[in-house]
Amino acid sequence: MTSPDSGVPRLVIAAPSSGSGKTTVATGLMAALAGRGLAVSPHKVGPDYIDPGYHALATGRVGRNLDAYLCGPELVGPLFLHGARGCDIAVVEGVMGLYDGAAGEGELASTAQVAKLLRAPVVLVVDASSQSRSVAALVHGFVSWDPEVRIGGVIFNKVASDRHEVLLREAVDSVGVPVLGVLRRAAPVDVPSRHLGLVPVAERGSAAVEAVAAMGAQVAAGCDLEALVGLARAAGPLPGGSAPWTTGPVPTLPHARMRSRGGTPIPSRSGKKSPQRVAIAGGPAFTFSYAEHTELLAAAGAEVVTFDPLRDEELPEGTQGLVVGGGFPEVYAAELSANEGLRKSVAELALSGAPVAAECAGLLYLCRDLDGLPMCGVLDASARMSERLTLGYRDAVAVSDSALAGAGTRLRGHEFHRTVVEPGAGAAPAWGMRAPERRVEGFVERGVHASYLHTHWAAEPGVARRFVERCRTS
């Protein structure tokens, strides 16, 4: 294992564009390296929640996001080191094309920026279907565009034949970039998609396990693992002053802990007061969550318990606060609606004034109805599916004082949905959007904070502390 001070061996898996095969190569490489006995730290550039689930299957470790827009460039290195602590190697999957970032913000939040912040070599995954010699021009362009980005090799994906491979290798010889792998088309590694991208791991069960195993086998057979590990080891130390991210100051007595039904309690630190029980929605309908949120809640003195709104008929006993994150309630609307006991339990907790934080899918679940099916009825609003995709980063400011943030608190977030809530904001809105357009959005009622906006609490650790404190006082 490598200490954080000396620099964790690391690679960034990037591509010229979305759909080139980044997830297949990154997940397959993670699985192949883990299969060799290495402790692999998995990371994803950007706000995506789904790919990290596949990374976790491949490595046995929590998949973590590195988002320079949501958390700021200064936290990319510390969050990376936090996730990679004790690991032999880290694999970072990029987002979109290598140089694509937040719209109108230059390189901000791009894979290229994260690679530079981590001083990590980049492996470019190129979809070679329907081209041969032209790949030389493509690779040359990506190599020369930004001299600070070190492209250490290329992996060709969707190669048709041995002859096709020969032509591709001959083409890039002139560019001076080594070919580190060649992958043929392979149906077993395909992952089904729907309206918001890949189908999450939690919904696929054994099929996801088999797909990840197939990715690992394909990468192990088609890529030079020794060369890839050697490239990762050449990354060197991170920029001076980088230290692992922490959850911040915490009380001292070991009372609180994180629990998951059917799982092993994870010890954490808490204060002299009894821990506050915070329930977090999980299961197939609510899969969008950043690991740091749970860690921050536990560090603030909460006992975090997960529950499945598709199966559990009431909230965990003693729940004092509720977090319902993102996911796919529209896919499971009938099942969620049929679970009347839990809907009633959620409504009673919200009406009691207890703090409730709901993001995107959680917002839909708290509405009066979703596509005509009864939901929790906490909010006097109706939700429905839409043909329009709402997607992008947002610069937001808290409009109303809530369990998450005081009025005037500025946070950056991300929207990603194909649904509409009417009305879009309550009498006390949650957020005022500063960019890309000015508008108010979301609901603050009693202890409820409900909004479409996904946020990363590592950017403002006071969010978790404020939420747990409201659990104590509500």
C-alpha cells in the first residue's frame, strides 16, 4: 500500500466523447486489478451517481465522485485521498469528452481539469468503429490541445477484426502514443439504459455482477495491465499541501454509528448527547447518494439507518430526521404508492416538524401524487413525467431558512430529471437559482427542505451539522 504523502498510483480513464466506452474500460480495469489482489480505489469525475455503483461492485469499495464544480477545485485532491486511503491504486473514470466541463466555464469540472489537479496520467478510450487511419488525427488533437494534460496511452474500443487492429496501431505509431489495449465488441459487457442513463446496480442484481465480471475479463484479456499499472505508478506525488479530506471537528464520545438493515454497523464518533437517529431512503427506487453525506451525518452525532421505501412499511423506530435522495420513483411509482403504511409514516414525521431533506426523487415522493398515483402528500404539489430532460450545474442561494441551510447560504448543485413538479416552488422556496437562469425552486415547510437540486455536502459540512442539530431540537 502507498501512503497519501507519497502519492497513490492513479490513472484517469477519459474519452473524446460520451459513448466511447469509458465505463466499460474503467469498471473492467478496476475489476481486473482487484482480481489480481490489488486494493483499488474507484472514483468518478462529475456528479453521476450510477457509474460509482458499478465501480463499487468491481472493487468492493465505495465509489466516490470528484466534482470540481460542486465541491470546488481545492477539494478534488483531498476527497481523492480520502477515498484512496490504504489503497494500492486508484482508477478515475472521466465524464463526457476529456475537455468537456461546466457550460460556459472553460475547463471547470472537466476530466482534463481533474487529471491536472491530481497530476494523473490519462488513458484515452477511443471508439474505433468505422475508422482506421483517422484515429491518428483524433489522438494527436487530444494530445496537443492542452500540454498540461498527460495522455499516457490509448485503448481502442469496438475493434472489428485483427486487420482493423493492425491499421489502428499503424496509425497511432506516428503520434507517439502507446496502445495499451484493444477491445472487441462484446455483448455481455453491455449495460441497459433508460431515460436517465444506465440502469443502476441496485435494480439489476446478479445481472450487474455478471456484467462487471465480463468487463473485467474483457479488459484483462485485451489490455496490457502491467503497462497500465506502470503508468499509474509514474503519477508521482500530488500537489504540495494535499491532505485527505475529513468530516471536520467532531465530538469525542463513541456513541453514534451508521447502520444499514442487514449490514454491519460502522463505528463513528459522536458527542456527549445521545445520537440522533437519521433515516436515509435506499433500495432500488432511491439509489442516488454520496458516501460523504452519510459520513458527515455520523460525524455530527447521528445514528444513520437506511431503509427501503419499496419494502419497509414504516420508518425505522425512533427516526428523528429523514433524508430522501435521488433515484427513480417514477419507475416504481405503483409500488411506492401501494406502500400506504410508509407513506403515512413519512407524512406524520414531516407534520411533526422533524427535519426532512428531499432531493429530486425525494421531492417527487413527498408530493401529493406522481403520475396520478398517491404519494406522501407532504407537499401540496403534483409531479409527472416529462419528455424534456432538465440537466446541468446550478449556482444557487438559499432563499428560506431551513434544516439544511440558513437563508443566504450559497451552494452549487446539479439538476438531472425528466419530471415536472407543479407548482415548482412553495410560498417559501428552497433555492434561488443564480445561473444559468434566475428563478426560485423547491419548498421549505416546517422542517421540510425539498428541491430538485442535488448538492454535495462536502462543499459545506455545516449542512450536516445543522441538520443533526435540528434533529435534537425539533
